[in-house]
Amino acid sequence: MKFLSILGIMFLFMLNNTLAQTQVSGTILDSLSQKPLPNASIHIKNKAGIAIASTSSNNKGNFSVVITTTGDFTLITDYIGYESASRRFTIAKDLGGELKFDIGLSLANINLKDVKIVNKVSKPFILFTGGKIILNVSQSPLTAGDDAYSVLLRAPGVVELDGTLIFRNKTINVLIDGKPTHLTDAELKNMLSSMPANGIERVEIISNPSAKYDAAGGSVINIISAKNKRDGLNGVYSTGIGTGKYIKYNEGINLNYRDKGLNVYGSYDFMHNKQYYDNRSNRIIDQTASVYQTDYEVRSRFNNSYKIGVDYDLTRNSTIGILLKGYTNYGKRTVGNQSDLRHITGGDSSSLGNTAGNVKFTNPLVSITYTKKIDSLGKELSVSGDYFNYHKYWNDNFSTNYFDANGSQFLPTTYFRNSLPGTVSNYSFSIDYAAPSKIGKFEYGIRNQFTTTDNDAKWENLINDDWINDATKTNHFIYRENINAAYVNYTNTFQLKYTITVGLRAEQTNTKGELVTGNQINDNHYLKLFPNINFNYTPGVDNEFALTYRKSIDRFGLNIVNPFVIYQNQYSLSQGNPGILPQINNNFEFTYTLKRAFVLGASYTHTTDPLVPVYIKGPDNIVISTYNNLKAADLFYVYYDLTFPITKWWTTDLSGGTGFYKYNTSSSLFKGNNSTWSYLLQTENTFNFGNGWAAELNVLDRGPYASGIYKLQTILTTSTGVSKNLAHNKANIKLALLDIFNTERQKVNINYQDLVINQNNKTETRFLNLSLTYKFGNTKVKSNSKGPSKTDETEHRLNN
């Protein structure tokens, strides 16, 4: 009832009556091709030359702002590589209605009478706009033969810590086309590693998302799939080949049919890769014994991803969309493991293990979205329903041989196997409503989601030629989670320079973990409020100051509450923690942006109950990996990002920062903390040589890093690529060399409760990739003289 009361209070705001206002909208197009220009900068200045409103065009080139005053105004449009354009207009005393502008921009420094010499100017890979960082993935030569996960790691400030993606010291909520993924870190990495980068249009990073977004994660990354904008029937074919230690290849096709209010689209991609993982660790236990382990694993993946969808305009102002997408992936792995046990008092031994495994992942998603534009002043309703299913079937066969200090086998070879099926099912429903009012703009929404995770692990030992169930390892665990959420956002602009956004999100969480094997049940119910405040000061078009506060939550992965002990090898076990608590983050951030090209910022995050992986000592030199809540963490970070042209054909982006990270690792039995200073330096260089030639060079240097009980050492990597447009820009060929010097390696040091672990992990990262894309079909883009269609606004909503 408490949650329903809060929900009712939020939606009482919806009774506000809107006043007459003037909506200024339109479409930004290339004057020659009539193609839309996304992310164009639009500024509206009053007679005194002061900016009263700023926005950006969406991926269809459409924009819309609301003016609440009268007078003479100038609309100014800027786009990199194009001449600026301006339009003057007047709003009389009687406010209301709508003004529309279709603006065609011309390429800079060209003669429009001689179109033969015109070269297409690529958008920069990194762009700062509207409080976001945008990665124009389709423009980058480095995407040749690459995957989505690797693309995210190229974003300024994004790093991977113990399998978790972090952006400027904050955890990330990853969306795909505006939809949550509902996967654990390991499952998300597997899915994104299976997604070809050539199917991505762009990636948007929102450092401080509003209350409209789930409270999970300190920031949001939205991966936006490539979508054809041309009328009629058209498509894109892609293929590629690459090599590291092994050969890999990919192939795909994307088809689209658009006519009037109907858009039908679909795609299929296949990718095969083979990759090695060389992991080594040395564990010192109580200063009396040490275990040195090496694991060399080779994984082969056969990934199949698909998508089919329909968008249909029911009326001029309402659209319904249906989407089915997913993937079916197959994999094989072989692992060689050697473990050497050394005692100070003698009695050394070693073991050699071999593992052969197979895995299959399926991940269908069905989404239905209905949107309606209620009036021309910004009232809008969106309803969405989604079903998501993730199924994993994993089995391994193990064999282990045991040797004494002299190298003689002293125990019989052991054989055992497992079957690890797992299923995640998720249903969600949401309603979002937006409306300007007499005192500002309000946004409201509700969301309900239900998730069930079912893992049924079966282990068997080979005894006398019979496979016998191993009750010490076999377990069945079911976890159910229900989250009910509601939010309200309020935005208003004062004195033409000050904009404030205040939001509040309420999330009620109900969980139930059931260990079927041991007949254990753990219930948890809690209601939490998540406020956010964003204050912007814009003294002019080129300068913007922002001060934000956001409270967020990091819930545990759905599998880490399983209390059963899971076998990894003879010296390594893992176990979940049913008593784990969610992590609460309070983030304060200040940023200054100059001409959308320079960003300087500082952030401070205080975390209570930080959720981290830990290691504990077990019997017989066994180490158990599990999860726990530390007392607190404090993270301070100063960062910058600067994009500027060095020459007409060379643009560079310099980003980085430095920070101090402190984790209070104390417990009832142990006093301590883990802290360090760190730095991040990254440069992205893009080269546009003309005649369709482009290139890119990326260098990343990340200093030592503290995370939980871990200390991560320096990582340095360099990548480069080149691309060429062919066949009148219908075809594009890319060649990329990733991690040129093969220096990307993760070294980790742990000193926790008298347990010292040093890890040196090398995942294959050096690849030479070649890819080709070819566009076919109708090449015309229909101009929209009536302003933005509902389809455009629907896609913009999903992508923002």
C-alpha cells in the first residue's frame, strides 16, 4: 500500500493544465542528397542575441522545442563539415500553434554548381551533445570484424573491471535500442561479444540519466542498431574475415521496406570466431603454502543473430511497432589446467586437468510499442510491453591426473561431467506520459517487470564405468524478482539561461530465492526512493555549466545469491551469498562544456554496502570465491575530453582523468582498506583524406586501479584502421589492426584476510580484420515537408 500511495501522489501532477505555447520544429537535411542529418545543433536566439533554447536533431534529422515568450528570434543550425544556416521568425502576442522549418545544409568549402568534386564528410567518431557522449560506430574503420563489447571499451572513460563495465567510476545499465538486457555481467559480455559491430549505428552514453531510466546503474549506455532510412526496398550486405592466432569470419544481410506509414525491416548475421584465454595465478595461503595455477582455454563460437520488425502509422499521430529479435549461439571450449601445490614443510604435489565443453545460448525478445502524439505542443503517450527469454545449456567433461613431487602419479585419474542448463525469463510493461504545463514540463511513468531465473546443475562422477550423481555438487536454484517502479520528472527554464530538472523514482523490489536441493527459501522486500537533480546554466550558445546529483542502486546478479558450493577445480570453488544487500550510490557531478568540443568535469560518489567479489580460505588449501558487501566506498574523479581539428583532414579526441578510489574492506574479523590514485589517458584520431579514404588511430593507457579488494595494474593498448568508399559510396571496405603490440593484459593483486593472490590474465586481443559492406536497392530518401512523423519520434524516444 505504501508503494501505491507514492504512485498515486506522483500521478496527481498529471492534472496540470497546459497553456498556449509555440512549438518550433523541423527537419535538418543535406541540401544535395536530402538525407537527414542526425545530431545537428539547433540554437534559438532572441533579438539581443541570447540563446533561449538549444537542442539536437534526432537520428531522422528532426527537432522540436517549445517557446513560451513573444518577439523576434533567429534559428541557427550547425553541423560538422557543413555551412551554418539561420532563419528569422517572429512570434506575436497570441501564443500557440506550431512553426515548421525544413532546413537544407550545404557542405563547407565546395562549389554547389560542380557537384562532381564533392566528397562525403564523415561524422566524428566521438561527439558531445545534449549531455551525452555519442559514438558514431558506423563511421569508424576500427569496427571491421569487431564486436559490440570491444566497441564499448573504446568509449572515453569506459573500462572493464573484473568482468563489469564501468564508466567514470560508475556502473553501467546497458540498453539495446532503449530496452534493458536483464543479464548478468558474464551473460551480457557473452551476448555483446556475439553482436557484430557493423550492425550498430551508434552508441549513446548518458552519465547522469533522469528518473525516467531504471535506478539500476550509475550511468546508461544505449546501443542503437543500424536502421535503413531510405524509402522502397533496400538493404545492406556485409562480410568479413579476420585473424589472430586463429581465423574468424562473419557475414550478414539487412533488408528494409518503407512506404508511407509502413516500415518492415529485418536482418540476419552470422559470426564465427576462435580465441584463446591464458590465465595464471599464484595464491599464498597463511604464508605456509602456495598454489600456482595455469589455465589455457580455447573457445570457438558460432553466433547467429536475427531481427524482424514492423512499424505502422495507425494515424498521423499514432504508431504501433512490433519487434522480434534474438540470437542462437553455439560454442565449444577446451581447457588445459595445471595446479602446483607447494608447502614450506614439503609434501608438494601437482595435477593436470583437461576440460572439453559445449554450450548453446538462445535469446529471443518480443517487444510491442504504441506511441501517440496528443497535440502539437508536446503531449505524448507511450505504452510498451516486452518478453525476454535467455536459455543456456552448458556441459563439460573433466579428467584430472595427480602427481607427487617426483612427477609420479600417485592417485587414479578422476573423470566427472556436468550439465548446467539455465533459463532467465522476463516480462515487463511500461507507460510513459509527457506534457508541457504552465509551470514547466512534466514527465510521468510506471514500469512493472517480473524476472525468473532457473538454474539446475547436475554433476556426475565416473565410478566403475557408470556415471553416478554427485550430491555434493548437484543443485537446483530458482530466483524470482519483481520490480514495480514509478517516476515523475519536472523541467523548467528561468530567465532564458537557467534550466532545472528534478526527478523522483520509486522502486519496490520483491525477491525470492529457492534452493530446491536443500529446501532453503530466502525472501526479501524493500521500497527505495531515487531522487535526481540537474541544474544547467547556459550564459551563451558556446558555454554550459551543469551540476547534478543522482541516487542509484546496483542489485546483485541473479545467480550470485545461490548458496550452493560450485566446483571449478580441485583448489577453487565458488559459492553465492543469499544474504547479499543491494549497493546504494550517491553521485555528485559538475561539468563544463565549451562549444560541444571540450568537457571538464569532477565527480564524487559515496557508496554504501558496495557489492564486490571476495575470496575466503577453505579446508585443504581450497579458495572459495563468493560475494559480499563491504562497509563503504568513496570515489573522487576529475576528467576531461577535448575534440579539435589538427588539420582539415585530421581530428583528434583527447580524453582522460585522474581519481582517488578508497574501499573500506573492514569486517568483524578484519580491518583494512584498499585505496589508490589512478589515471586514464586515451586518444582517438580520425583522418579524412578525401576520395572516400578514412583512417583511425586509438591509444589507451589506464593506470593502476582499486576496485573492491582488487588492485588492477596498468593496461596499454594501441589500435588502427583504414576504410575506403567504393562504387559511388555504395560499398565500403575496412581494414583494422587491433592491439598492435599485443600489450593488453590484466594483472590483478589481492591481499585480503591473510590471503594473497596474484593474477596475470591474457585474453587474445591482437587481430587483423577485413570487412566489406555493400548497399543496394532504392537510394532515395523521401523528404518530410510536414515536420517530424510519429515514427521518427518513436525511434528518437527509444534511442534516448
